[in-house]
Amino acid sequence: MPADESKRLKRGPSFPRVQFGQLLAPIEVAGEIFNFRITAEDSLRSIRGPTPYLPVYDGNLSPSVSGRLTTADYTRTHGIFHALLQRGQRDVLLAHVGKELWVFEGWNKGWRALISPTDNNAQIADALVDDSRARAPTQFVATPNGIIIIPQADTDPRPYFYDGEVILPLGYAVAPGAPNITGPTSPAIHENLRDSNTFGYSVRRNTMNHSRRTSGTPLFHGKFGTGRIGSISTVSDRDPDGTSRPVGAPFLLSGEWRGATQWIDYFGNLSPISQESQSVRLYRRSIAFKSKKKPYPGETLQHQFIWTSIAQGPLGTIGRMLYRTKDNLNSGTTQLFEIPSSAFGRSSRRSVELISAAQFATVPENASQAFPDNVPDSALISPAVDVVPVPKFRVAQVAMGRLFVGNTPAEPGAIFYSSLGRWGTFERDAILFPDPSGQAITGLHRVEGGVLAFTQSSIYAITPSDDGLGFRSFPISTTVGCAAPDSIAELPSGLVIWLAYDGFYSYDGKEVVFLSMPLEDQLKTVNKSRIVQATATIDPVNEEYICWVATEDSVYNNKGFVFDGNGWKTRGGAQYTALCTTRDHRQYVLGTGTVEGVHVNTPTNAEGDAISIEEWGVWVLDHESRSFYSTADSRNPVFETTWIGTGESERKTALTVKLWFRETSTTEKMTIRVYRDWRKDDEVHSSTIELDSPEDPSPGWGDTTTDDAKEWQKRRPFWIRKDIYIPSCEVFKIRLEGLSQKERIVTQVTNRGTPVTKTQFVPADIEIIGLVVDESPRAGGGRMPRSS
């Protein structure tokens, strides 16, 4: 080792916070940062947890609350989602577990099934698909008044809607059956005559409700008044039958009407309109006269109808809309119009908020099958809403007051958009095809001013059309697409990130950028046959994008890629099938999948150590608890520099490395490994370092109890200098690996007056601040170039 200190060169101090996997990289970035996160003070700290979202409580809780599901009921999971409903007053956490959909009930210390094929407490008796085939996680979309649940299997039921209390299928997949409409026939006694209609008796005796009798003969209900249906006109001085009439005397024109029905569900969604009924007719008839000079009023020529066989809707239907044409023979239109619930009632199409009003539907219930119709054609104002059945779809997004859906079985390249505020109502012409080649829609994401629509190889922006009545699309990229719909997420800065088949991309509203060049080698291990099941979310505390993907031959997502806006880090230790972020003040990042760890009070082996198990569940990332700790091997951190000295011609001798840490543990250790000249298969130096300052150890670690009147202070930074002598190298690399250690915490509590001592183990943290490397150049030691 050279004795002349003046010949030493110092590299650093360097504070790598992101990794860059290329060969030619400066020391300011790292070659690998695994299982570390950035703290608020810009240091690298080893990850914590994860910990169960629902703890394992002592004893069996299931019998105390009917329908409660606990950690013992977890099986393979397929999705998780959190939202705030009812103006932020209702906290909802949903999970797709096995064949069931669960909702979390914290007040009951467990879950409850909303959809289940076997649980009698579930609202819907159905089964979701439960297998390990490659597909995206169950998709969830938050709306202002509920959550849309989108199962992904081909044989799954169609999407559902949950408002925090009630869950129903989204909209309607079928139309009601056609109704029957009955009116007076001609000629018929007491049915199409003046005397019948003067007293309001204008339909057949055997179909109209009756409530009074005259001379033992049942008559028709008179409370509906004189009939209002029929077209009135004037005639010349002689009727076609030869009867002489005064000029201008009113008469009833021959007319024809048809009707149809439509269901309305609990959430205000409309079904497709039924087929039209058979026509009901009125025939030409002249006015009658009380005397030769005084005719009866013209209204006595008009009539009433009665609707029968009005189809009852499926579960969730709370009303039925009746539609009727105006007089097809005289009005000049055959269009269907909405019948208000009274002759002069207001239209129910003004707003979906009228769902709570008495007139949200013509028939505001789902029981009766008959309706007396005395609504004149002049009161038919609102045309019928031509709705198509809700298709099965795989991706969706709420934007601009509508639900945009795509990837349906019949038209995978089409995007349908709902009516304003009615997420399960799709009008017939509300459709567009962004990609001219018809490629399937693989993802949708809301952005300012519209929606991004992804295919496997292209991106399109959907914005309102110039007339404001529909939407149009234009290309953002014709070469970049999206491989996994659940990988799309947006950082607080507005940067949208997603996973394509060749890596990660971003879009800032102006251009699409390839983000994952630093991950080129690691992305080669991604299991492309499983890439569709990648899942991502945003950590709002650290403002990081976290995406979990399957690598190598793994069936489940076993590796996480983290982007903080500046660069990438990676993490492992779990297999997450889905991720989400809580939208409340907690801002938890939740993952559902498997984690290997140990529960407190679990069985132990012969040595007395708790037995580690791998189990399904819902987990809180980067948090710890005293009831569970993940195995140390699953969270061991790794920090690796790039090849130091890249691009230099002189050879060098690495002398020392100075590492800055923060006090974290009295037991935790790290191993330093050193490699040289581009070879990671041949370790040339290794040593172990303590993570507590050897010159001035912290007096508090390990001996502070709950009875001590001591205050915890912020842990201090310190540095450790290690010799790493590497003679005559062109480049070298330093790798830091955490060892499997854990802290022992002993607490004493009182149980009914008896002191009880509990020993718990918590994984110890590692916190890296930076490093400095000393080296000495070798004069004249340049390596001769290799010739061809």
C-alpha cells in the first residue's frame, strides 16, 4: 500500500438514491438498491414489515358475530381496493378472496362476504372465478356514489356496483318483456260510445278496476275523469256515414298507439327498452248532440287505456318507466315518449337525483302489473332513452361525469361511455373505436381533459367532440402500448406510469418517455406470460410508484419496482396479487397475497423458535406490528455501487471505504463484498461491520424500559472506515448486504394484577447515508488495449 497520503484520490462523498443498471455509470448512482426506501431526511433505510392489516386475535371470534370472516378464512386473493363514499363518511375496503368478494368491517374485527356461492349472509349468491391463470387482478373503479367491481375471468359474472350498503349487478343485461295495452273497441256497447266516456268509462269492463255498482252492474272507476287520449278534429257538414253535422263540429280521428317498458334499478340505471306492444286503436266517431243546436263537449270523444302484463324487474329494480307513442296515424312521428306518473307530471329525465322523488318513474315500484293510462299526447315530452344491455368488460375509468369501458367479448377494440351520472346506462350510439385496426383495449386512465386509452401497441386520447355531444379520439403513440391494466398509476406530479412488454413508460401530458433503461437487465427476468397480472399503486407518503411483477418462473408477482420521480429501486419479500392505497388520512399501501413470517404465540420448533409460515392475507407495506414479523431473509437489504472507475485508462488500488450510517441496532450487521474488473462471480474481499458506533455507542439501545424516565432522542449518524485493499484493478464494485438479525424487546404488562413478561422480536433496520472511497492511482499502470 502506498505510504504517501498525497497520492490518494478520494471519490465522494456520494449519496446514491437510485439504481442504474448500465455498465458505464458514475458513482453518484447505485448498481442496485434492493429492499431500501428513502426517508424524509434523504437517507436509505431498509424496508419494514409488511404486517397483517387484520391482526390474529386471541381466541375464536367467528361465533360471536354472524357472517364474520377472519384471517383463518383467507385463501388465494385476486384483488383489493379502498375508497371513501358518502362524502367521505363511509370507509370501504373490498377484497376478492377465493370465489367471494369481501368488505372489511373493522368494528366487527373481520370481513363480511358480499358475493359468495355458499355464505348465506352474502347479498348475492354467486361464485367468482378462483384459479391461478394469468389475468389482470380484479379491477375496481371509484365513482362519487359507489364502487364498480370488474371480475376478469371469461366465465365471471358481469361487473357489480356497491355503494357501501347495497351491491347489485351494474345496470341491466336484458330487456323487459313487451306489455299489453287495452283500449275501447269499435263498435262495442258501452265502450266507444258517448255515454260511456262522459262518465269516464272508456275501457273494457272486464279489464278496468271497478269500485261501485249501479243496479247490480259493475261499472268502471270514475275517478280518472273524462278520457284524454285521442286526436280531435273538425268535419264538414256531412259525416262519411251520411249523417248531417254542423260545419266545424269536432270528431275523433282514427288513431293508433303502441307502448313499451323499461326498468330502473336502485342506483338509477335504465334497462334496454322492451319490444313495443301490439297496437291499440281508436276509430273515427262524430260528436253527439244534446239537442239539435248544442253538442256535447269535444273531450267526450277521447278515451283512456289500461296497461297490463307490465314485466317485473330483477333484484334491485325499484321502478318501471312506461313509454307510449303519440298517435301514429296523425302525429307525424312513431317515436316513444316517457309517460309521467300523472297526466301532467314532470319528466324523470331532468336529473338522476329524481331517483329519490315520487316521480322518478311512471310506476315507482316493482309489484303491480297494470297501469291506467289517461295521459294525453300533449303531455308526452321526453323521448325514450334507447339503452343497450351492459356488456361484460375488463377495463373502465370514470371521467367527465361518465363511465368509459372497454375490452368487451364482442368488440374488444370498442370503448363505450355511459350516460351522465348513470354508470350502468349505455345509450345505443355511445361508442367509439380509437384504434383503426381494432386492437383490444388493455387499459384506461383518466387525465386532465379526457381519458387515455391503451392497446398493446398504441395509446389514444379521448376528449369531448367539438359539438359537445359526443367524444373523439386521436393518437398519442402508435408504437407504445400497455401490457397490464393494473400497472397504470399517476404520481402526485401528474406523471402517468405504466408497464409495457418492453419496460416502463411515462406520459406527462406532452410526450411518452421510456423510463426503465436503468432496469434493462432486471426486466429481462420478467415472466412475459404473466405480465398481464402486474399490479401497481402510488405511495403518497414517499411519492413513489410501486409496481409488482412476476419474474422468472413465478406464478405470482414476486418482485417490486419502485420509481420516485428521479430513478428506480427494487424490493422483494412477498408475492402480491394486487396493490392499492387507502384514500383516507392513513395513506396505507396495502397488498394482498402471500408473505412468509411468524405470528406471536404460534407453535415453535425443537429449538424454541417460532415456526415461519407462508400465508395468504391482506398486508400493510412498510409497517410493523408486535403480533407478526416477516422472516429476516425476505427483507434483507442490498446496496451495490456501480463499477467505480469506469472509463478511466489508469489502473488503481482501492484502499479504504468510508460508510456513513445512522444508529439503528446493537445487533444488526452488514457484510461488505468487493469485486474487481467486471467480475461479480469472484469475490476479492469481504468483511462484516457493526451498525452501532463503536467509539461512542448509544446508551439507550437495549436497556430502556417503560418505567425509565428517559427521553428517546433522534438516532445519530456515524461513519465506519474499512480497509478494502484491492491491488491493481481497472474497476471495482462494493456490495453491502444486510444479515438476518432481529431485535429482542422485553415488555412487562399486568394481567388481572399479575405481572406478565413478554418477549417479542422486531426486525432491525439499516440506514445508509453515503460513502467515500479512497484509492491510489498506479503510475504507468495503464492497461494495454487488446488487439483484434
